[in-house]
Amino acid sequence: MRFVVLLFLWSFCLKGAFGQIVLSGKILNESLEPVPYINILIYPTDSSVIIAYSISDLEGKFSVKVQHLEDSIRVETSAIHYKKEKRVIANRSQEIQFVLKNDVKALETFTVRASPIERRGDTLSYLVGSFTEKSDRSIADVLRRMPGIEVEPSGQILYQGLPIQKFYIEGLDLMDSRYAMVSNNMPHQSVATVEVLENHQPIRILEEKVISHQASLNLKLKNNIISTGKAHIGAGMSPVLWDANITPMTFTRNLQFLASYQTNNIGKDISAQLNSHAVYDPRKSMQPNDMPDILNVQTVSPPPDFAPSRYLNNAVHLANINALAKLNNSFQLRANVFYINDFQRQEANASHAIYTAEDTVIFHEKVNNSLLNNYLQAVVTLSKNVKTNYFENKLSIKTNQSYGLGQLIRNTEQIEQTLEKPIKSISNEFHSIIPMGKKLLDVSSHIAFNNSPHQLLINPGVFPSLLNDGQGYETLLQSLKTRGFFTENSIGLFYEFKGFVITQRTGFAIHNQKLFSSIEIDGRAASTDFENNQNTFNAQTYLQTEAQYRKKSFTFKLNLPIVYQSLRIEDRISDQGQSLNRLFFRPRLFVQYKFKGFWEASATWSHSNNYGNIDGINYAYILKSYRYLSQNNAAVDVNSRNIFGFQLKHSNAITSFFNSLAFQYVNASSNLLYNNSLDGNGASIITAAYLPNHNQYVRLHINSSKYIPVLHCTFSIKAEASQQSGIMRVNDKTFDTRNRFYNLNPYFLYRFKHWLNIDYGIEFQYFQNYIAANKIVHTDMIKQNLNLYFYPKSNQMLSLSFEYYEYKNEKDYFMDFVYRYTLTKSKIDLELKWLNIFNSTFYTTYQVFSNSIIESTYLLNPNRILISVSFGF
């Protein structure tokens, strides 16, 4: 903990909060007209280190808070078309005025070097050319080098540690949160600047009324860019390998278009490019999952922080079409269609250790699975987003045909699993905001249907003591079908009252779900104890009042929703059910304060109470996997949760220094606790028991990044400490659990010489698990990545990538080699890749949970050589 505190002090370079003054004034030209966008820089009189800064607004006014202990300070103005003005003034609060003179210089030769990052109000502009290296190809490669921005392995983009809200291309939202398809395939040469829009309100009619605290990202293309994209084809041997990608893009004033066909069998998880990275929207908190996932073939979880290309054995095809057209009257029509055919083979071993209050259950699984996923989704959106009104209607159709065949050995027992899981859903969302006098009228409606019949066949039969009077049997067939209907409709008003922006909304939501399930044993129906015919009707009526207040650097937001929930569950076979009615109050508070030009502090608090896992109620047993038999015939639990969060941000575009600290505390309680009855083979029977219980979660996260232009180096460091505590019930015994997690991850991207780039990162992880105050598990992990990029000539690159993993006493090494030759005139890349040079066959990792640890060993893809040709449009 001492190290984390020191790290925090280093990251933020805090100074004492003494001697604070407020310096304000106005910037005029020689005609005494206000001049906007002038930089006002504050220095100590004997130093060139900036201690504060501001930018003049449209009226030429500025205001900046200064903390400095000396009796005087130096103030300078900076702008391209005006002469610099410098003054030494007393270190006290005062107003000053600058009258700037035009600065016109006749220069014979000169070099203009643009700043890598510029700020204009709430917009940060990153100059792409300042961060690009010769090895980079896509805009995602360059984003990883920009301080304050992170690109996760999933493709999700973070700014100051938080997910971005929107991803625009020239101000238009083509991809609807599935932006990794663009970021991974758009050549960086097509992009002039990357804009981060802080405090971005995506609905224009609400821009000056409803406060947003989330950031969005906008790509500004170069002036001559109309068509761009990527094409790539690669092949290898032993076995026959392929990797192809053609992704053309077109961007005009009235049309944006992206199409993509990608396929490979070399372990690239290209389907991740179409994952939605939409941020949490409280307006949609009542919407249920429209693609229920209940029955499954037993798999081994993917190894965390490990490249899928090393272990993924796949043959995948992806087709994607996206188009956005501007229509008359400011309307936009957008279509997003994608299809994925993904076949995967999984081969892995897993050793499970499950800890109880009195014993430890240990069992082993050897998994050999064949999985096929056919997923099709089409979304058509008609929208209008202007200053005077907002309209959006989104129609979405989804279908997923999933199949699984699993060959599993548990200890010494062989088990076969066959799964069929088709899912279909259709939904329509409507949202409109229009002026009504001095108020705004907000109307929204969402309606959705889904249908999901599942079948899971197990051979030989499992749980004989419960299902077949203790007698062994050949096959078990679990059939399950869900049909769901959901609708939510609301109407609201936005208006101003004595400096506050008030939002009042009322609405209702109805979710009706039918569940049918049955178990067959050797072709005959089991007893009705294993059959569900259940109807769940969940109705919620709500009234929400939100008040927002902003004055200069201070923001306040209070949300006071009241929800009346009526729940009715009926099972016709067991003749069981329950009817509940309750009023819930879920207040939320947000406070934010900006200071010293570079700093922002915010705090949040929320209280929520609601019925628990309603969809998890099933009065008869359901076999969800070969070793997981679940029954929940208890009353619906009532959950309560208090969440407190604090965040401190520092972003200095002048020095390219970005920092953030986030703290979160969660205190949750429930009146229901699930009991896990385990046998010696790890088979679980899940039931519910009435037992009030509490859980707590605490997390501290620090993120710091700095770009050093003179070194062409981006240095970042992330640190995290968290603890989760609660109680569990296993084999009818209740015990306390506590888990601690620590993480430290420094890394840098460095242009060492014009012929050598170095990327290096090291990550330390440490886990501690306690059962009833006894430490039962502690494990640590070290991960290192080193990438060396050599440029013997301007059109050639050689790269060596090293990876090192250390779990307990297990050490794994990996190395890849790439040679790239670029045909300069045609800009075609010819590449030779040698993957897994050491021909590592297995990889072992440990995953730690509340009362268990899983040691997993994965079969890796072998040593391979690939040759490819690629180019950008």
C-alpha cells in the first residue's frame, strides 16, 4: 500500500494548496475588439515551467486559478498571429487586460512544427503524424501511443481510464458503438487528427441543458480522403493456413460506407471487431437480455491477458456492411448488417480446487470441444439530430444458431455433450425530443420479442441419485424453451427553474417471460419434479425527477427515481408461485469541480434496491451443464446496494501529461443466499436459502501517461488494488470469504533511434484468497512484453516480439519474427511472419475466484510461417 501511495504522489506531482489566487481579465486587439482562443500562460519569474494556463473565450475573457508561494508571477500571451506580451505582476487576485498587436513576419525559409496535442475548450486534438511510427498501419496502432488514450485487447477505447461514449468519423456515428471495425482497418494515413470531445452531449438539442460527463472520439480525415480501407491476403502451410481481409471505406459529405469480408484459420478472433462497446445507459437499465444463454457445453475459460492467436483453433468467416446516408430535412438513414460463421476447436485440461469451510473438493477435466456459431444481425436506424429537435427509430433483428459437441473426461469418466441453441429476437426503439414552448418534450418507446429453444444431450447420464433413484443410465436430454416480450414507454419534460435544469419523466415497463423445460432419461420423461411450465410477469411504473445545476467550474446533479414494481410468478406444473408488490427508491448524486485549468474532481453516490435475479427462478431442476443442476424455488430476493465513487483527473495538453485516480466502494446486501451442494467429482446442485448476507467491494485505480516529444516516447503506468469480501454457502456450511488483488503495469513506447523502436511493458499481479480468516490461496503473476522494430532501410522493417509469463513456478516464453518489405510507389507491404519460434506446445495459467482456483493448461498453435500481401486504399 505504501508503494501505491508513493506512486500516486509521483503521478500527480501535488503541491500544497496554499496561496491560491484568481487571475482574470480580457484580451483585445488594436481595434479594442475581443480576441478568442489566446493562450494565457503563467510562470514563476525565475522558471520556464508552466504553473497554470487558460484560453480566452469568444468574448476575449479568461480566468485562471494560480497556486504559487512567491510574491510575483510572470504572465504571457501566446498566439500565431499576434506578438507575445509578457508581464511580471504581483501574486494576488486581480484583473488585467492585454491589447495585442498583429505579428506579420517575412521569412525566407521556415519550419512549422505543430503541437502534438492542442486544447480548444472541451476538445483535445491529437495530431496523428506526431505519434505515428513506421511499424504502424491502422489508426488503432497510433491511438495506443497517444497519452490519455488506451486501446484494450477487445478493441474498446478508453480515455482517462473510462470507455468513450461515441466514436465518430467526421462527426457522424457510422458504426453505432461497434467501432473496432473502423479503428482496426482504417489506415492511419487517412486521418489528420483524433479529437477527444470531453463532456460530450451526443443529443444536440440537449447540449446546453443536460450535462454529460463522458468523452467521445472523432476522427478528422485528411482533406483529400474520400475512399480508404485495407486489403490483406496471407497463406501458410502445415496445415494449410489462410488469412484474408478486404475492408473498403468511403466517406463523402452525404454518405459514409464500410464493407468488410474477413476470414482466417490462424487464431485471429475477428468477431471481436463487431462487439458493442456501448457505455451503460441508465435509461435502459430495465431492459432484459434479449439473447438468453442458459444451457452450455462445458468449456475452459479463455486465459486472461493472453493473445487468442496463440491458442485459438478456428475457421471463421465475417461479412459486414455499414452505410449512413444523409437525407432531406437533416434526417440520416443508417444500416448495419453483419454475419459471423465461427467454428472453433478447444483442447485444454483444467484442475479445479473448490474450498469449503471444512474440506477441499478437487477434480480434473480434459476438454475437447467443437463449437459452431452462426450469428446474423441487422439494424436499421432513422434519425434526426439537430439543435431544434431529436428523433431516432432503431429496428434490430438478431438470429444465432449455435451448436456444440463436447468430448470430456472428468477424472477417469468419459462424458459426451451435444448442444443445440438457436436464438431469435426482434426489437424496435423509438426516441424523440421536441420543443414545447420553453420546455422540451421527451417521448420514448421500446418493444422486443425473443424466442430461444435449447437442447443439451449428456451421455452417460449424470446425477443418478437425484434423477433415476440411484441407478446409472445412458442418456439425459435437457430441453428448454424461453419466450419473452418486453416493452418500456415513457414521457418526460426538460425545463429550467431558478438556474436548475429539471428533468421529469414517468413511464412503465412490462416484461413477460415464459419458461418451458423438461428432462428425458433414456428417451422417457423424468418425473414432473424436473419439468417447468412457468410464466413470469414483471411490471414497473416509475416517476423520475432529476435536477442539474452548473455554475462556472461547479456541477451538481441529483436524480430521485421512484419505482413501483409488481411481480407475479406462476408454475402450472408444481402449482407454485409468488406475487410481490413493492415501492423502491433509487437516488443518485453527482458532484464535479474543475480547478487550476488542468484538474477535475468528481464524486458520486447511489442507492439502489430491487428484486434480485427474477429470471433465475425455476421451481423444478434445470441441468445447465453436465455438472451444474440448478433449482431456485425460494422467494425472489431483495437486493440493496450503496455505491460511492471518487475520481480525480489531471489533463495538461501543453505538457502532454494525463493522470487519473478512481476510488470505488460498494456495500451490497441480500436476503437470499445460494447453497452449492458439491460431490467429489465437482457436480453442483444449486438451491436457495433464506439468509441475510452482505458483500463489500473496494477498488483503487491509478493511471498516468506522459508523452515526451523530444524523445518520441509515451510512458504510462497503471496500478490497482481491490478487495472483495462476503459470505458463501457450500454443502450447507456458511463461511466468510475475502479476496485481494494487486496490479502494477508500467510500459513505454520509445523511438530510440531512427532505425530502432522499442515497446516494453511489464505487469505484476498478486492474488490473496481467505476462507474464514485463513489464507488458502496466494498466487502471483509476472508478464513481460518486448517488441523491437528495426528499420535497416526506409522501406524495410524487421520486428522481434518477446513474451514472458511466470505463474508460480511455471515459466513460458514466446517469440515471433516479422519481416516487412514495402513497395514504395504502390505502397504494398510484403510480409513474412514466423510465429511461435520456440514451438511452445502448452500454456498453463491460474484463475482465482472467491472460493476456488482453476489451473488450466491450453494446447497452443504450433510453430508456423505465413507469407502475406497487404495494402491500404
